[in-house]
Amino acid sequence: MKENNEIAIFGGGCFWCTEATFSQLKGVNKVTPGFAGGTGDVNYEKIHSDNTGHAEMIEVTFDPEIISYDDLLSVFFTIHDPTTINKQGADVGTEYRSMILYTSDDQKTKAEAMIKKLNDDNKTYDMPIVTEIKPLDKFIKAEDYHHNYYENNKDQPYCQIVINPKLEKLKEKHAELLKIS
């Protein structure tokens, strides 16, 4: 059976958090933390010290026959606050902004439609969604120690205080999409 993989690129704050949540989804074959949305080459130190314009992002490799892009968008908007500019929780800076980098016109259309729907539904968020939607120019993989960070560091305070609640919210809101329910 041939895999029919597509790529989705999301930035919802710390990539340790988004990698941990998207890795739990059936149909997601790989989640890679990295940087995108800015200019020039970058690494973790540079993104947090220079004005590169890049954000912490994840590259999600998924099988659209198992999980739809709309489902990925729904999860994305569940696990972070898309109404804050350049901020997620205690993480502040442009590198933590909410952003979708589309790889096709279909992804762009679906992302715009999802934001419109969520903004029109006054019950979802108290403030308007500020998520940027831009075409993907270049995705730069993060250093190896960022990959599978949650899996390798579950006992770290950051993982327990910040990531675990996101995973609980994911289970509560999207149990049907999880690899293990």
C-alpha cells in the first residue's frame, strides 16, 4: 500500500509543545521541529537573539486518507491561543507567533475558512484570531536535541507544567483523532 503523504507547517508557540501534540495523531507519520517564516539561515540561538523573522514551527508529514488537513487545523487551533500576537503563555517574542505556512492553494483556502468560521463563532474565542497565513518559502530543521523533546524529557518541569495540559486538552477535544485513545 502506497503512502500518500502531504506536508503541513504550523507555528503555535514553542515547537516542543506542538511537536508533542501533533505526534499523538493517527495519520501523522512524522513531526519535525524547525524554523520558518523569516529570512536567512537560522538556528535556535539565532532565532532567540537576532531579528530573523523566523518562528518556531513544526513540519507535519501526514496521510490525508487517514487525517484531513481540516482536522489538523482544528487541532492546531485547540492547542494554542491564536488570539495573542507574538506570545504563547510565558513565551514572548515574534518567534512564538501563531502562523500557518501553506504548501498549496487548497491549504490556504482551508486555513482562511477555518479562521473565518472561528472568528464568526463568538463562543470559540473572546478576541479575534491573529494567526498569520503565508506561503511556505523555506523550512529549516531545528537542531537534533529539539526533536522528540517531550518524549525524551517528560519529567522536566516545562513538560509537566506546559505540555501535559496541552496533551490533556487534545485528549478531551479530539480523542477520535488520537493514535491511542
